[in-house]
Amino acid sequence: MARFSAVLSFALLGACSASGSEARVNPIRKVVNLLQQMQQKVTEEGEKERELYDKFMCWCTTGSSDLDASISAADGKISSLVSEIEAAEQKKAQDESDLKQHQIDRDAAIKAMNEATAIREKEAAVYAKVKAEFGANAAALDKAVKAIETGMAGAFLQSYSADVLRKLAVHASSEEDRRELMAFLSSKSGTDYAPASGEIVGILKQLQDEFHAGFSDATATEEAAIRSYEELMAAKKKEKAVLSQAIETKTARIGELGVSIAQMKNDRTDTEEALVADKKFKAELAKDCDTKKAEWAERSKTRAEELVALADTIKVLNDDDAL
């Protein structure tokens, strides 16, 4: 209203100070014209301000709606990330536990192979010794039988094979056989035992059979041990290969999960920061929009009062008889 009073005073002053041809125009009419121009200007300014206000309020509405959508999406994303991080960490912990067990199992398989190899080497060494002894013993028995059967017992008794046979005599099946065999081996020429050569050959052949049977058993045991060892080694090598592959897979997966967890945590942190910023901006926007509404209400009230005052003044002046 103060603005309106100042403008009205200025219009009246201008009307009163007119001269010449302007003085012939009714001063009251001139004031009415000025007031009408002012009325139009106030109305036009109000329409422009209204357009700007409507745009601002539209932005308040859409901006708030967009922020609500962004805040809702951020809340949902954070909740989802929390669940995904928890699940990934649990899976990573399980994989780490599995990896540790795989490493323990592989070490156990390697240890079992090493122990089995050490045992196999000892068994093989024992069998090699048995085989060498059997070869020497069998050769001595064969030579003794051949020498007796060909009448060459005297020469045989002077040989290394006879010494071997003397050690084998203790393995004779009976005490009588041992005495007979030792008596034969103790003679210088073996001629004293010529009538009993058949009996000596029988004893020697019995020893041969016993040694062959013993060696056959040892060979069968060795072959069974070899098969058992090979089967064990094949199974453990397969187990080791499977465990090694599992270790490689688990190690890679643990690394990938670690990277994924770090990325999700970073994403969660960024989303939380963006959420805080959106909420703050929304609050500021709501405050700005409320302030704008209050200012617009006050401005609209003032303008309406100005227009009413102008209209009333114009009406009064138009009703004046002097017009």
C-alpha cells in the first residue's frame, strides 16, 4: 500500500504540473489513465511472478518426488548390499575353511605316499636279499645234486658251493637228515658216503623243494605288496590331483570374493553418503519451498490489496462530477 500511495501521489503531481496542450486535458482523467496503466502493469507483473512461482513449485514437487525415489532406491540398495555382503563373507569363510582342510588332506596324502614308498623300498630291499640268497642256495643245491649224481662229490666238497650248503644243512627237515648231510659235507672226498649218495640226493632235493616253496611264498608276498603299493599310489595321486585342483579353485574363489566384498562395501559407503546428501537436500528443498510459499502468499496479498486500492480509486475518480 505504501508503494501504491507513492505512485498515486506522483500521478497527481504530474497531472497538476501539466501545461500547454496537456493542460487542456482534464487532470482527473489523466490521473485515471495513469492509475489504469498502473493497474495493468501490476496485473502483468503478477502474472509473470505467478509463472515463475508455478515453475518453482513444479520443481519443488518433481524435485521432492525425484528425491523420494532416489532415497527409496538407496534404502533398498543398502539393504540388499548388506545381505549380499553378509552372504559373501559367509561363503568366503566357508571357502577358507574348506581350503584349509583341502591343504591338510593333500599334505596327508603326500605323507601317506612318502611313507608307503619308504616301506616299499624296505620291502623291495628285503626281497632282493631273499632272492639273492635263494639264487646262491639254489645254485649250491643244484651243483651238489649234479656232483653226487655224476660221481664228482669230492671236487664239489672243495668248492664255495659246499660252504654254502654247509650253512643250509641246519634247514634239513629232521635231525637225522641234518646229521647225514653234515657227515657228507664233512668228508674230504664223499667216497665214504657213496652207498648213501641216493639218500643225500633225496635230502638235497627236499631242501630244494622247501627253498623253492619259501621263495615262491616270498615272491607272491612281494608281488602282492607291489600291487598294493601301486594301487595305493594311484589312489593317493588321484586324491592329490583332486585336492590340488580344489585348492586352486578355492584360492581363486576366495580372491574373487575378497574383491567383490571390498567393492560392495565401497558401493554401500558411497550409497550411504549419497543417501545422507539426498535427505539433507530434501530437507533444504522443503524449507526453501515453504519459504517460497510464504513469500508468495504475502506478495499475492500485497498485490491484491494494491489492485483493490487502484480499482477503488479509479471508481471514485470515474464517479467524480468534475470528470
